[in-house]
Amino acid sequence: MKLTITSVHGRGKFNDEYVLLKAMFDCNMSSYILADTTYVTPQTISNKSRNMHWFLGLPLKTGEHVIFYTKSGTYSRTTNPSGMIFHHVYWGLQAAVWNNTGDYAHLFEIADRQVLRKLCITRSSVCLK
């Protein structure tokens, strides 16, 4: 996978909570969904994904980091003294997500997505686009 989860910080502390991601290769975040889920057993992921976020298009270069905050905020990009680039991205939720010891962050890559047809219905007609 071109984007990986490095860590989850501030679990359960809404104002401090974020997921740190790192681009292992050049990629676009629009190919990824982050999900909060639990485990049924230590080896089996639950199918109950309670919170999911499909990222908007943000191109990343190899080695760049994304700090994905649970709270609301405005996107920014910073560079630390050693030259590492950090993108500050916000989910806009009202409560902590990673608040239980059984909560896990899972990153899914969407390898191929396409819209085959878009169906629109109006009062007088039906159209396929």
C-alpha cells in the first residue's frame, strides 16, 4: 500500500486525537478510506465499521505525512526543521473516535473505482448519464 497508518495519538481525548499517516510512495489520498472498527477475535476484524472517512483528493509525495484530526479545523501544510512535510487534515466530527481499547484504525485502498451510469429522476423524465 502506498499510504500507511503510523500511529493513533490521543485516543479518547477529542481535542488531541489524530491518526498519523505516511506516504510510502507518491499517491493520492482519494484512493483511501479510513475506518474505525473492532475485532471479534484477536485474528478477526469485525464487520461493524462505525466511522468511515473517504479522503478527498490530496496528492502526496513519498515521505510526506498526514495528521488526520478527529475534530474540525482548516487544512494546512507545515514543514518541520528537518524538512519533513506534514498535511493537517480534519474529519470534522464532534466526539472522539478511537475511544476504546478495542477500537482499531484500518486503512483501505480503493484500487479501481468508476461510475458506470448515473441515474437521475425528475418529475417528467428519467435520464441515464
